[in-house]
Amino acid sequence: MARHVRKQIYIQARQERLLKRLAKRTGLKEAEIVRRALDEHLQVLESAEARRIAWERVDTAIASLMAQGPAAGGRTWRREELYDRTG
């Protein structure tokens, strides 16, 4: 079992009512419900941060490519050639 660290938090009366109701319905201790909710929320936040960092890298890469300007020699195709005309 993981070592627990004591934390004191303040919750709203509405949150306490819901927490007690959920604990009674599930048979879990209130502290376990809070730990699980915290784990889930932290995972969401970490995922959002990872996505933000990834998009920053994409933005940087795109800006770098755009700064290089057009490709030498220009393009050798026409837009219409990109579409499949067999379908």
C-alpha cells in the first residue's frame, strides 16, 4: 500500500454532501474517493500540458519551414492533378 501524506483541504458544503452520498453508495472511504478524483484530474492536466507542448513544437517547426520561403524551382504540378478523377 502506498504511503499516505496528510493534507487538510476545505470543500464546499455541496461537495461534502455529494462525497458522503457517494461514499455510502460505493462503500468506499471518503478519502479514497478524493484520492481517486485527484489522480484522475491530475492525469487530465498532465495530458493537456503534454498536448500544449506538442503543439508549441509543431508551431515552431511550421514557422521554421515558412521562414525558408518557397521551394527552389517552384512546383511542377497543378492543383487539379491532386484530385482523383476516377471516382
